[in-house]
Amino acid sequence: MIKILVVEDDINLNKIVCFYLNDSGFEVHGCLNASSAYDAMYNNMYDLIVSDIMMPEIDGFEFAKICSPYQ
């Protein structure tokens, strides 16, 4: 099963995206900020990360840069 991490600070949008991805047969974990996403990635391996761009503290571009093995 494909595991997807959703990083979205809007709680309602996060729930909607997670619901539809789960309903489509994916295993989905939702996080409301980059910090909790880092914690989730420390404990799990994800096949895909769907991230918001405009988030407080760390934006989506910085989050992607930090997560990338090709820095």
C-alpha cells in the first residue's frame, strides 16, 4: 500500500485531503506543521509527501529542501 504524508496547516483542508486519499485506497497520515511532519518521517517511511507551501515557521519550500536527500 502506498503511504502518503499530508502536511497542511489548515485543519479542515488537511482532513478533507486525508479523507479523499484514504477513500482512494492510500494509507495517509496528516500533519498540521513541518515539525510534526519531521517526527512522523522519523518513525515511518512515506512514498509521497503532499505539502502546503505557505505554512507558519517553516514554509513548504524549506520543508522540501530539508527533507531532500539531494541537498
